[in-house]
Amino acid sequence: MNIYEMAKKGLPLDDVLIIDCHCHMGPWQHFNVPKGSAEGMLDSMNSLGINIACPTAHAAIGPDYVLGNNMVIDAVKKYPDRFAGYITVNPNHPDDIRNELDRGFECDGMIGIKLHPSCHGRTIEHRNYDTAYEVANSLKCPVLIHVWGRGDVNMIDRVAARYPEASFIMGHAGADIDAMEIAMNIVKKHENVYADIAISRAREGNVEWLVNGAGSEKILYGSDMPFFDPRPTFGRLAYANISENDKRNIFGLNMKRIIERYRR
Amino acid sequence: MEEIKYFDCNCNFGMRGVIDPGSFYKVEDLKKRMEHYGISKALVYHSLAREYSPMVGNAMLMDEIQKYPEFYPMWAVMPHHTNEFYTPSELKEKLRINNVRAVCIFPGVNEQFFSTQNWICGELFKMLESCKIPLFAGMTQLGFSEIARICTEYPGLTIILTDLSYSIDRNLYGLLGSFKNLNIEISGYKVHNGIEEICEKFGADRMIFGSKMPEFSGGAAVSMVNYARISDKEKQMIAHENIEKLLEGVVLS
């Protein structure tokens, strides 16, 4: 059976490598997050066939990056085959960014850096993020950034050019259609820029449109789990009118290459 | 898993002011996408009944779905006081003649902009309640307090909340616990493990499958049910049995 046929039967895609490049973990201020723990996420992952989830904790993109990073470090140590974490830094604590990154990368299961400029009240190009970009550039690791709107996408264009060895993942692919159009051009322009499809506004035909515009090699499966459920984004991709190879690229092969580049 | 029969209770077709790339608007394209996603029947409204005029859009709906037996009409309704729409008694007769068994309202400020208080919609709600016609209404258009008031004052009126979000539980649980006449359409309900939680706390009979095509993805919608960690019976209830039961219970005579 192909991916479409498996999805119609509600079967986990066990023969497809699925790496969810955009996850969270734990409770959140604004709403209820049932089963938001690592174990709750594993239940969701197993039902769909997600091999590896790449989380940043809600606490870390919110008020306490140490609390959040510890939560993720604990998860990757407990389930090393199922989680690969991001170290999240907060630009409002610039003097601790280098220390926190060093502390995080001591753990084998941490594979990248997460930035949430919107929650932390700074822009993607704020100077306090420079340390994080420099570390990512030297380690050749991914940087997952919350990218929402045209302004954010255009900042990625400039930052990615300054740090060509880091892999930049535009979370939510820019979110709105105008921003996505620019994002598609930027992922084609820069070898080191990717876009993930995590967004609750699950538009009909959006995956097909992104693949036609940017190519399946630059699009990543990200679900935002457990901020919201992984099944809608999974379904958008599994049912998309694109080739089986395109789906496999997006589901996991592209992110595998990004992680391997860091680990080499 | 046995094959799930999907009855989509929230989709539409017709021209819209905003059509995202990759989406569609023609009735024949809705039919094709439904087939792709394994959806066999649908309750549909016309986009012009929402974005332009219920009278115009409802008429276009009836005309365009004639050759599609798998499409069941859902009319957008509104208050009658300005003579833009039928009085409740006229509406009741029109619904009977056209065998329309579900209606929707779009009272939001940025949509058809009317109050749902009794001095505006009271007669309409009473008629719908007496005929057991389910009313589809957007969460964002009504607000929690108004939903609670309508549920309280019209206990026989079945309300199906649409346009839910992943952030709604803290208010939704209280509403579902308090009002048995309240149900949810799940296309927007993307809470992590949310379907499983609602099944356990309130029962699968409170959820109704909808895709919100062509704005939202049919693949996203069916995957929420296909992969739900609930029984096959509960999946069938959500996918088609609950809405079929509601439509069968409508009294138009």
C-alpha cells in the first residue's frame, strides 16, 4: 500500500521515515494541552508512525528556557531513539545564551536551536540572537525559528546569507499566503533554508502548492504537537496529490539530512 | 479498522472573495475532492449565502446541487425584519418544500452582522426548535456567553458549534457539560488528543464530522477520525451516524 492508501485505513506509516521537525512539550499558559508530556506525545507518534519528534518545550518559548530545556533534555535521555531536541534560548537573557547552548549540546540528543522571536519580544535579526546564529553556523546545526508574516520571512533571507553553514527552518512557512509566496522563493534561493508545514489553519491544497513552488526537497513535516494535534498536518501531507517520493522527502528524508549534517 | 463512512456536515462551494492557492470553488471540484478523501455525502451551503446574500446563495445552492444526490442542502438564515429574508413562518414552509433539514447563521460583525438576542432571532430560534432543525453556528461569531444563553432558553434547539480551535477547551468543557443540546463540528477542533478526551468525558455522540472544505483540508479532517484512538463504533458515530440521526429527526410537516 502507498501512503495515501495507508492513511485511508488509519494505519501507521511504519515503512516511511517520519521526523516531525517542529514539536513542543508540556503545558501552555493559554489553553489546555491534553497528553502534552513526552509519553503522551509518544502515543500520538506511535499511532501515526512518527519515528522521531524534535521538540522545544512550551516553557522554553515562554517564560523559562532553563525549565523547558531541562524537560526536553530529560525526554531525549529517556527516549533517545524517539526524540531529538532543540535548545531554546531567550534573547532577553543575552549573557546566558552561550552557556545554555553549551549545556544543551553536551547532551547527544539535542540537535539544534529553537528561537521564538514573537513570544520573546524580539525580531529575528535582533543582535542578541547573533550568538545563537554563530554557534549554529559553527556546528552546522538546524535553527528552527517561528516565522510569521512577510517581515519575518524577509529577515530569514538576510540571516541565512550571513550564516551559510547553519540550516534555517522557517516554522509555519511564513503562515499567511503572501509570506509563503516569499518563503518559497527564499528556500529556492538559499541552499540552507527550509520551510515546515506546521500550521493549524490547514488549507486545502496548500501542500501541493508549496511543493510545486519550492520543491519537495525544501519542505519539512512539522506538526506543532502537542500545541495542537499532529493528525491534521499529517493528513494534509498523506492525502496530498504529490508523488510518493515527494511525500517521503517531506515526511523525513529532508530532516534526516539536516540532522546528519550536524552529526557528521 | 472497518471502512468509515463519511458524511461531511460543514463544506461549501461557490465563488468567494478570498480563494487560497490550491483551493477550489466549483461544485464539481468539491465532489472530486470528496471522492479523494473518501467522503460519500455532504451537507453543503453556498458561499454566496454566507459572503453575499442568503436569499441569493440559497437559491443558487438548490439549483447547483440538483444533479448531485450525495449533496444535502444547508441554508444560511438570518432575521426577517428588514425584508431581506423570509419570516420564520415563511421560512418553515420553504424549508419543507425544499427538504432542507439544517441551517446555519453568520451573525458575526464582519459577516452578516446581526444580534442573536430574542428581539432579533427569538422567533427564528423558536421555529427551528419546534421543527428540530439543527442550527450550525460559528464559535467565533457567537461567543461563549451567547451560546450558553441560547442553549438555556431553547433547550430543544440542537446547536452545532463550528469554527472551533485548539485553544477552546477551558470554555468548551463547561458548555458541553451544561448543555445537552450542544454539539461540536470537529474540523477546527485540533486539540492534541482532543477527540479522545471528548469521547471519554462527554461521549462520541457530541461530535460531528466536518471538513470545512474548500478552505480547509479534507485530508486533515478525515485523518483526525481515521487515526483517533477510539473504538470503530465511536468513529462511525462521529463520521456519519450522529448527523444522520439529527437530520432524520427533523419535523418539516
